[in-house]
Amino acid sequence: MPDPTSSPPRAPRPLIPWWTWLLAVILAVSAILIGWAVMVAWPLPTPSASAQPLFTVLPPPTLTPPQAVVIPGEETATPIAPTPLPGFLGVGGTVSVVGTGRDGLRLREAPSLGGRILLVALDNEVFMVRDGPRESDGYTWWYLEGLIDQSRKGWGVQNYLAPAGP
């Protein structure tokens, strides 16, 4: 039986009073509003005359025919290949790889299916045509060289090449 002289048990005191939570929320909202106001009021940098560009835009190669130097009294031993018309494949023109999906175009050491694969060119990659055409294994092959990275080169089949714009 409980002791009638004792007081009823008290509820435990909360570890953190309710007003502390309210104060924390008010301070957090104030900090967010002050941060936003500072960010909005901060002046934006203005470009200066001494600012250097982050990158350089290079113009695309042109399809101008090379000029032959003829010495009077001498004839040239090798004819200069004409530059192909826009929309046609030819030596000196630019082509892009198309229609390979995720497989890419295998550029080979020799113009045949038996040639060692040097690299795989991805769709939309642009190359300069340096040699060709050669017929082998039922395909027409062109020797391609990368426009930006000249170390990316090899023989590719015409089925996955399209003329790149002028």
C-alpha cells in the first residue's frame, strides 16, 4: 500500500528544455537569411582587359587545294591529288565516324580484315583522309588520321564514314 504522506512521483525532467529547440530553429533560419542576403549583395566579378581566355577556338580545316610549285624547265614527278568536293570522300577531306553504335570503328594497320587493330574510333570522331581508296575483303578502305591527335591513325572501312562539313 502506498504511503499517504509521500508526494506523487514526478515526471522526469527533459534533457533539453522546449525553448532551447525553438531558439535553435530561430538561429538557423536567421543564419540562412543572412547568408542569402550576403550572397545576393556580393558584387559579381567584372571582366578585365588582362583576363586570359580559358580555351582557344580553332577554326576547322579548309578544303583548299594545295598549290604546286613548278620550277621552269622541270616537271613534277608525282601529281598532286585534288581536294574532294564537299559531301564526297577523298584524300585531303575530312570524315566523321557514323553508325557504329557503341562498337566504334576499328582502325587497322593494313587495309584488310586481317590487319592488326590499332585503335577504335567512336561515333562523331573526325579524321583527315590521308590515303585510299583501297579495295580488300569486300570493303573500300581509307587511311585516316585524327585532326587533333595525329597519333590516332589507321585504315577504316568506308561503310562507317561520312563526309564532315567544310
